[in-house]
Amino acid sequence: MNNEPMFFEQQATVCRVLHEDWEWQVQFQGSYWTARSVDTSITFRPNDRVDVVGRKNLLLLIQPTTL
């Protein structure tokens, strides 16, 4: 996991489901990224706001937003 400042306490928007219940495309800082939840029991839908909590290579790690 990478905790660089650009990823710490930032939000993204889910754009679409790539693989049901485990992988999504999100828009983050003007770019599209593949993302996975840090909690595998949580799923997201398009337009959900999520917190970006880390990065693993070119994959963002997300969780439900705390706001």
C-alpha cells in the first residue's frame, strides 16, 4: 500500500462496476482509476462517493466515505 500525500484523505466518485462486488472504475483527481475496496464485504454503485485510502501499483484502495 502506498500512503503518498496525494492519496491520503481524498475522495473519488465511482463511475462504473468493472467486476461485480469487487472492482470499480473511479474518477480521482481528474483521471480514471481501477479501484478495489479494502473491505471485501462492501460494494459500491455508480455515483457513490468513496474515500481513497491507499494505492497498490495502479490500483486505488477505497472505502465508504466518512463524510
